[in-house]
Amino acid sequence: MEFVSEKIIDAIIEELDDLADEQYEQSMEDFAEAQPVLFAWLFSEQFDLLSEDEKGYLQYLALIAWLSIVRVNGPVEAVSEDQIGEAEEKNFEVLENSAAKKFRDRLDPFFENTSQEDLLAFAEEAVLESEDDPESFVTREGREPIFIAMKTIVDVLTAG
């Protein structure tokens, strides 16, 4: 799997920002069609503890990750429920085994064995960007599930 650079991720974000609502919806539909199990997982009750804003944000982040990976590597085979479950379980284990006190420091082990550092940095920035901003729609409670979901998405889409 080729490396997805920050440059590609930023380009995808800019392109999405320039889309009309219908075009954005079409991008989401393309994502759902290409990765039906992954897309359904993003809408599952597993994410019920997230606010509606956080759910929408996670779906937006997932779309950026998917588009970035596809831009660099071409179409990715649809992932299975088992692949998602295994990757997610492994990621929660890594997080739980971290002895660090600060959330940012607890994410360090994820960067040690990844070939997709920029995608992970994107996920990290997405949940920590506005840590001190009371207007932020990622709550302290939402940071962990959103980061783990993004790490899981990166893992399953780049496993090939």
C-alpha cells in the first residue's frame, strides 16, 4: 500500500469544501457503494454515545480518509465485518495498554508501527485540534471512539 501524504489529504479536504451539497452527498453515496460494511458500521449503534455533530464529523473524516487512500492506491476491496472487528479490538487494546495520562501521549504507540503516519496524524489532529475550544464539537468523551474508528478505518483500508 502506497503512503498517503498530508498533501493528498489536504487536497481532498479542499476539494470536499468546494463541493455543492449534492456533490458531497454523491461522494458519500460512492463511499457507501464501495465500502458498504464500513459505511454501515459508521452508522451503527456503536457510535450512539457520540453527539449528532460528532457522528457527522466522524463520517466526514472517514470520507476524507477513504478518498485519500483511493486517490493514491486506486479502488480498495470492500472490507468485511470481521476485518473491522479485529482491527478495532486491536486498536482499543493498544489504547488501554498505554500508561500515559494525557490523551495525546496515549496515542503515541499507534505511530510506532504504522506505514500511514500522515493519515494517523490527520486523525489525531481531528480529535485534538480544538481541545481547549469550548465551541469544539468533539467532546472529551468523543475523542477516543472517533480516533479509534479512524485508526480502524485506516488499518482496514490499507491492509492490502
